[in-house]
Amino acid sequence: DVKVTQSSRYLVKRTGEKVFLECVQDMDHENMFWYRQDPGLGLRLIYFSYDVKMKEKGDIPEGYSVSREKKERFSLILESASTNQTSMYLCASLLGVSNQPQHFGDGTRLSIL
Amino acid sequence: GQNIDQPTEMTATEGAIVQINCTYQTSGFNGLFWYQQHAGEAPTFLSYNVLDGLEEKGRFSSFLSRSKGYSYLLLKELQMKDSASYLCAVFNAGNNRKLIWGLGTSLAVNP
């Protein structure tokens, strides 16, 4: 089974802080994704990566950046956290460019105070 | 544009059958996924359809009609643990590796 692990289930940070969310997958998947999920807005793609050191913007990249230095790890960075970034953050991984399902981590519920 | 529509909420009774519909308008189509998401948890994969017809997997079945841009998820013999949100997502190979997600249908199963 694919295992996608996110570093924290719950995280509380203050406005203006730099925040790092980490995601690790153990199945050598090429593709990794960061989403946020908010009530009434569904899953929205922030960034994704299809290879080491490669990244592409999703639908809502503003205020975020990402890092993929190793194939198994994909980090989401909030450069200067703001209260509107309070959300559930979900990481996913995917094998190849195919009809395979994305596999999700357990999510990080981030609160910015 | 690209759009996926699902009902926001549904309720059903334990032991009954429920059908959750999904309609889509996308610039391309290479398959449709259904995911289940319990409150506070991550989405988990349920089914994938790329050809027209019904795919059955235990108590869950998923149907696709590409000409109508329509899919449904059928849940039989409902159990309380089926109370969850059900997400429909379309895969379009021309959209790189990104999925187009519906907002999800929140299903409440009552005793």
C-alpha cells in the first residue's frame, strides 16, 4: 500500500510566521500535489511537482511556495502566514501520467492566529 | 470552462440504496474517479471509470455515460459508517496530471 505521511495533523502558527508543511511518500511516485480544502470550496490545488526540483502552479499558488529536493519529499511553504490561510492542507502522490488514483496523506489542519 | 456538479447534501436510511450523481463539462476526458472522505480525514479512492457502463465493487457501484457527461455512485445496503462526503473528479490527460474536482456530496445515513 502507498503511504503518504504529513508531518503534523494539527498546527497553530501566528500571522507573519514562515510555515513549513512536510509530506513524504514511500512508493517512488513521480508526482506530488498540495491541496487546501475549505468548506463550500472543495479541494483546490496549490502546487504540484512531477519530478525532483520541478514544480508547477496550481489554481491558488499566491502566498505559497514549494520545494522538492528529493523524490519522496514535497514541502509546502507559507512565506508569511496570514489568517486566510487557515485551512486543511492535503498532500497527495500519483504514479506516472496515468489513470491511477492520487493517494492522500491524513492532512494537516493549520490555524493561523 | 470546466465544471463538475454534484448535489451538496443527501440523506438516506440504514439498509437502503442511494445514488449520488455527478455531471461534468470538461475540455477533455480520460476517466472519472470517485473518492470517499470521512469528516476530518483524507479522501480515499473508491472507483475509476473510463468506459461507459457500470463497475461494481462490493456494495459500491459506479456508472459512466461519456456522451451525457454523467456518472453516478450507487451505494447499497447502507451502513452508518457510509456517512461521509463523496467526491467526483475528472481526469483529463490534456490537463497535465491535475484532476478537476467536484465540491463533494455530504451523505448522512440515519438509523
